[in-house]
Amino acid sequence: MIKNNKSEYVLCVDNKDCEDLEKRKIYQVLPDEDAKQEGYMRIIDESGEDYLYPESYFIPIQLSREAQDALCITA
């Protein structure tokens, strides 16, 4: 994956019935307009894969470029 200065990150505030999410942890969001229209977000979770989760499980956060670089997942 190429580093993207417009990466979006969220803070997990709920993980009901989700073993691959941890509360109070930051996750990267992948763009998915179809999922967003249905109230979901595509998140790279603890498995390292991307899955859809309810938007209500997260709150958006803004990170500095340095923090984004540190969190950016690269192939």
C-alpha cells in the first residue's frame, strides 16, 4: 500500500461481538462509499485484513503527518 497523506483514522469506542477490534485503539479506514451509505466503515482490524464494521463503533480523529506515517500500513 502506498502511503497517503489523506489517510483517515478512527478511534474504536465499541467492539460488541468483534474479536478483531480493541476499544481505545486507533484504526485506519479504507475508502468505501457503498459501505458508508449503509452506515459501515471499512477498517483494517487486528487480523491485518479489512472488514466492514458499524460506524457507531468509531469516532473520527485527526493525526499529525508524523503520527500517520508511524501508523501507516505498508506492504
